[in-house]
Amino acid sequence: MKRILTILSISALISSGVQAQEYVQTTTNSAYANKSFRTSGNFSIGASDTETVGGSPLNIQRTWGNWMALVDGYKKDVYAFHNPNNGGRMELFIHDGVTNTKNFGVFSIRRDGNIGIGTAAPEEKLHINGSIRGNASGGALKIKSAHGYIDVGAQNASWAHIYTDRPKIIFNKDVHTVTNGFSSYNNDLILKTKGTERLRIQDENGNVGIGTNGPKAKLHINGDMFMNAGEGFRVFGDINYFGQYKDGIVFEMQDSNATNGNTDGGFVFRGHTPTDDISKDWMVIKTGGNVGIGTNNPGAYKLAVNGNVHAKEVTVDLIGWPDYVFEENYTLPTLSQVEKHIKEKGHLVNIPSAKEVEKQGIQLGEMNKKLLEKIEELTLYTIAQEKEIKNLRLENKAQKVSSQHLENRLAKLEALLLKN
């Protein structure tokens, strides 16, 4: 810097003393060689007069190395502009006066207009090899075009911000988070595909809606739901499997490979009692629609209940109600036959024994039919007995009349005998 100031001072003195000349040029090998001062005001360093004619007010050239330097002391801070002939670019590098090394790539401008900071070979209009830092306030990086802008930066100590005036931001690759966190600021979190809302998480209560933008519960699905292999779908109530609270309920949908209990798929309602640490199947609905209550194996029955049933009314659909007993071609067993079967078998005809009922149970519909059959047979027996009793009464009445007639005749005979 001292050298440049000295040159400028000398040039001013020379210029004031030679105003009659067109220019002054130094050619000797001195401290002021290869410098020219024109009366037009142009100043040239390292260039001949022909190179400055019609040139810029300040023309600085160097025939070797193609760089110019601003030096602050000897081997201290050197700031240089470098224009290599083969690269067609301008560089600003800093010379380390301590280690006597040049740090290229501080700032570079290529002839195609690409600008590099921290790199000597910028590949874009602005190529930065390193971080960008803004101030605590207003330090965002703004990229603006004719279509809008986007700001990227930390606006406060708690958040990093991405602001834009466009209605949407497009990512052409997958988005991953390091801490597995993904949230909205103070609105609902909405996921869309092709511009259509598919899933919403409400900010005030955490309700999740799939196919609906107004979920009414923690999970609200407007549409069908399909589940494949695995343990199925579970809904837990207020439950703690390993604690002292056992008043919860578990609702499961299991697939055909489920091993939790004796199941072959379908629905399982499972829960605990206050004194039971092991969950039990309260009700199962098999894949074929068979229901088990108190048992997880309803077998071939549509409803299997292991326990008591209380109901106001039960309707059973039946075919073959025993009205056939009253048909004329029905063969009614005689009471003698009934008596013989009871003595041999210990139960009525077509009625299961106590051992059979204990082992196999009874079918309510079929048993009602059999019981009604016996009632109707008993009705026929009663009607037959009524007819027989009626006939006996008539016979008894006739016998009474005949007996009275005989008594009258005997009385008349006794009276005649007494007169004689």
C-alpha cells in the first residue's frame, strides 16, 4: 500500500509539471517503470501507450503470472486478483505471509459467469463450498425468481424456517427425519396425494382421520379397512398387563395364522378380571360366522355359550312340527307298549336318556318337537280314555235303570204274595 501511495503521489507531481505534453511514460528499470499518465486522465500500470489508447481510465497489466496484488507489509496479508490465461477466469486469493502459501479459491469468476466462493471451479451461477451464515434476525437465505421466493433460515432460537409465497413445496425425493419427528406448527397435520387429502391429524386433540377431514374419535376411518397376515388388529382399553390394574379389554381381529388362543381367524374379544392376571377370551367370532361366548371353540354351532343365558324371548325356526300325531294314519303306541319301553329303557320312546343329555346336551328345537309329540300322544290317550269313561258311564246308567226296574217288579210280587 505504501508503494502504491508513493506512485500516486509522484504521478500527481509529474502530471502537474508536464501539462503541455500529452502523456508521460517511464521506460527505465526503476521503481516507477512501465507506467504512463495521459492528459486525458487515463492511468496505466504495466502497459505501453498503445495499450492505453482508447482504454479505460485505469489499466493495470502484468506480462508474467497475470495477477495483481495488494500487499500489507512484507509476507503478511496479500490480497491478489488472478486471471490465468488458460482458464479465462478472475480469482481473488489470499497469500499467507507466515507460511508463504497461496489460498486459491477464495473468490472466483469464470468467463461463463459462474461465481465460486471457496472453490476455483464453480459449476453453477453461484457455487459456495462451505456454510452460509446469517445474523440472528433477518438472516435467512432468500432465493427469488419471477415466480416467487423461498426463505430458508433460523428466524429464532427455537425454529428453523422455510417460507415461501407459493401454495405448495415439491420434493422430488423421499423425505427422512433423523429424530423421527414430523409435526405441524399450530394447525392440523394433513397428508395429501395428487392434491387430495388422505389423512388428517387434528392439532387440538390428536384425532386421526382417514378419508375424512373431521375425525370424531382417535381413529376415524371413512371407508373400508383391510388387514393381512400378522397378529391382526388390536384395540386396547384402560389396561396394564403387568400392573395391578386388570379392568381393561382387548379387541382383536386375527388372521388364519394367529396363535393367540385356539383361533382360526375372525374376531376375538379378550379381557381381564380384577383378580385374574391372564387374559381370557370372552367372545369369539369365527371366520365362518360361528360365535362362541365363554368358549373360543364354538365348533359347528352358530352360537355356543359356556354359561347361563337369560332372555325374555327366544325364537327358534323349525320344520316338521309334530301335527302328524293327529293324522288318521298315525300309529299311536299302546299304553302297554309305552309301559314295556319304560321298563326296558328307563325313558320314553324317542326321548334321549339322562346320560345322553349329560354327554351331548340337547337341541332345543328338536327337543321341543319331541316333547310336543309326547304331549299330543298323551292328548290322544286322554281323549280315548274320556270316550271309554263316557261309555262306561252310559253302561252304568243303563244298569241302574234296569236294576230299578227289577226292584219295582220284586216289590209288586212281594205285595201280591202278602195278600194271598
